[in-house]
Amino acid sequence: MVDRLVSMRIFVKAAQLGSFAAVADALGLSPQMVAKHVAALESHLGTPLIHRTTRRQHLTDIGRMYYDRCQIVLTEVEEADAIVLDMKATPAGIIRVNAPVTFGTHALSPFITRYLGDYPEVEVELTLSDRIVNPAEENVEVIIRIGELTDSAMVAWPLSSYKIIACASPAYLARRGSPQIPADLHHHDCLVYGFWSASLPCRWIFSQDGRQEEVRPEGRFRSNDWKALMQAAVAGYGVTLGPEDVLKDEINKGNLVRVLPDYDGPSRPMHVLVPAARKQTVKIRCFTQALRAAFPPGAKTDLRQAV
């Protein structure tokens, strides 16, 4: 007899990955077993859920509605299991976390490996993206978000903010000179991060003695991947603005030099968030408390999205 919950999980994964072969690889099953579980659901419901051809597959209209409900059911089952684990008072189970790319790579990932060492019954699924995710749609339990908060459906705790600095390579500064004040950047090639447009230009904001100065950087190289800009800076193509904790490695190697050292670069608040409607189980409480201890408000850490 086929377990319907298992079949639902396999069906949801098939809808997300787009092929039985991909599901088989992800779950360690044979494609035939994946097909058996989906067929069992279709037989039970008396209607096709996935339309399959030799080249592609897609959900039927009923399949799309069933997929949405399956996600809700599976989440409820996980939360029911979590309640039992909660009663054991030992963090256990899967924690699904979303965070910005550079913070997740350079700061959060080392924290998670240490956390997993302390709590052997916990598993973490970490997704990294710089867009704002919807926890209900993407089944995320903990979110690290940078910038001002507007989502009232989330419970938020402040974490450390970021310190941003401007850097360039010694070769570039020898060729073009070192800027002395932020306005000097108008005469330099700036490596511009972000999604830019005439209506929403990039802004670099520096402060000194409580006074702010804004620069709208211009340059021949723009990217929505900050790591590409850092590599360009190391290669001598211009001035970049980025997280100090990442750039300091290149500074210590002599590949980059901080410019405008008498000015503070921009900073953004950072928070850890959990959905307000979801029960905060032991695994979530323990993880968020450990995050708040590792990245306390008032401390500085690196930033991806403020560049």
C-alpha cells in the first residue's frame, strides 16, 4: 500500500523540479517509483495531476490546485511533528533558512556549521538570494533580511548592522590618484552594484561628524553580482563599495586599499524574521536565539544589499 503523505511529498517535488528523473535524483528513488507514487495519487483522485509528454511535463489545472493544498498539508504535518519534538525540549528536525547571498556565504554559513556541531539532531536547508521571499509560498521558516522592514506578518529581532567601505587596487590609485572627499568619486571609475535605472540610480552615502554626503557613482562596469565587482576592483578597473569583513581579506593581501578612510560608508539594519502565524518550536527558538547571540545589535558585519 502506497503511503499517501509520501506520495504527496513526491508529487510536490515533481511539480517543483519539473521531471521524474530530477525527483528520483533528489530523493534517491528510481524514476519508476516516482511515477508509481504520482499514479497512485491520480488513481485515488480519479483525475490526472501532471500532463506528461516525451519532452516535458506540466501540472493540470486540478494539479495546480492540488499542489497548493499539498504544500499546506505537508507543512501542517511537519508542524505537528515539531510539536512532539518541542515537548522533548531538544532542538531537532529541519530548519529552512533564507538569507542574502554574500552574508549567507561569508558569515551565516560558518555560523550554521558551528550550530550543527552543537545540535546533532538538527538539519538546515539554506537558500541564498537577494530578493524578498514569501515564507508561505517558498516554505521558509527563518529569514535574514537587510534593510528597513515593512512586513507586519513577520516577527523580527534586530541583528548586527553592516559596515561598508570603499576600496580600489594600488595600481588603480597609482594611475588615477586617491579620492580625498566623496565628491572626488565623480572623477573616478566606480564599480556599480545593483539594478540601475534612470528613475532609480545607485547612491553611495558617506558620513563624517554626523554630516552625510551623497554620491551617484558612474562607471563603465555595472553588475548585480557584487563578487564580480570586487574581482574587477582587484584587477584595477575602479573603485568598489562593499562589506568590510569581506574586503579586509583583499586589503590584508595588499590587493586592495581602503579609500576615504575618514568617512563612514553606508550601513543597513539586519533582522532575523519568522512568520508570525507559525508556531515557534524549540528548533526555531534555539536557532534564532543563537543567531542573535552570534550577530548582536550594535556589532558590525558584512553587507551585500547595501552596496
